[in-house]
Amino acid sequence: MGFSSLLKKASLVGAFFVSAIWLSAAQAFCPTPVGLTRVTVQHVVDGDTVRLSDGRSVRMIGLNTPELGKQGRSDEPFAVAARKRLESLVADSNGQLGLRLGKQAKDHYGRTLAHLYSASGANLEAQMLADGLGFQVAVAPNIDLVTCQQAAERSARQAGRGLWRQSPVLKAAQIQRSGFAVVSGRVSKVQRNRGGTWIELQGALVLRVAPNLVGQFDNARLQALKGKQIEARGWIVDRSRRGGLKQDQPRWLLPLTDPAMLQSAR
């Protein structure tokens, strides 16, 4: 029996209890696909990663939750809440989830990249986003659910749930360290060269579209950003640590991995 059939059976016999409101909302964002693989979760690592009973570590596609403290660092706000919420969602399914691999099935850490679904068919990334316990991210080629995941995050943002209770958006001039961030600023310069497309925000941060990704972006739209207030998200890099930072170049670099990571400011 396939996992999709098990989903129907579970809903009929009431093997798994899930709030009707929760289920309908989550599935409205990202409907259940066919052909899911059934997997068993051994334990939840953090808000966006689980370890399966077969030994695989699964990083959930489209979701980035706050980091738990490591190497002496404190937990980021809502990191523990995100892990506990994911633990609760997994427990609601008795540890049995549906898995759908991404087009890119592994990341550079060797983790499996996949979408996860509850036993009742709800996409867990969308639920975490709707709860305000993570940020929507898009890294090509794993972008199939970008639109529905953006809608899930937007619902949390508009309602001020979780990490959106107090805006986590940084101004470009406020960046102080590497790592994931949502930033806003006015575009002072847009330049395209052999290194890709470079979008500078007020001399403090530069966004980069790598040459191999330029074709996924609307170049005319990027060029038209000069002078406009925008919001971008992704993993910020401190260029001064790499060496070779030239005078008057912004210290901070944010690689853009998909057009969904760049929006007009709200």
C-alpha cells in the first residue's frame, strides 16, 4: 500500500488526530502530492532538520528556522520553540511522515533535501511558516513549493505570529555578523559584469546573482531597482574574512539564490 493510500486510510479510521482547522489551512497552502515515500523519524534535530530511522538526516526544503546555540552561542529567538513545534507535528503522526525528495536531493553537508508531510497530508514546512517559526527560503533547483510556502509565511507575518511578532528585518547598516538574515535598504547601484549581477544597498551590503543563476532573474527588473527600497533574504557572508576586500566595497555580501529571495520593501 502506497503512502497516499495510507493517508486516506488514516483519515478514515481516525488513526491520527489533527485539528481540522490546522489541516485545512496547511493543505490550502501546499496541497498533498501523490507518490510520497513513507519514512520513520528517529528524532527531531532542530526546527528544520530531522533524523530518520534509516540514518538519513533530512533538511526540509524551503524552511529556515532560527539556530540553536552551538559552540558557546546562545539560542536564537524562537529556535527552541521551532524545534518543539516540529517535535509536536512529528508526534501527531506517530513519527510516520511522507517524504518527497527535491530535484537536488543532497546538500553540501550530505543531508537529504526533501519536503515532509504529516500522516494526514499536510506539508510540515508550510505549517512551520504559518506558525511564524521559520523563514521561507528558495534555493534553485528546489523551488517547486515557493509560491505556497511564501503564502504560508505571509499569513504569519500579517498576523504577527512567532518571530514576526516583532519585525526581524534588519536595515542594511545594522548587519553585524554572517548568517541568515532578512534585510532591507535602498538600492544605490546595480552593475552586471563577468562576476554576475551586483545590487548594492547604501554602501553597506551587496547582493550578488552568480553568473550561472543570472538567467533565472529578470535583468530589466534588476536594473530598474536603483533608488528603490527593497527587502532581501539569505545567508550573509563577511567578505573581510576572505581577504581582498577593496576600499569602498561593502563588507557584507548576500548571494541571491532565486528571485523569490528579493522583494519590494513592505
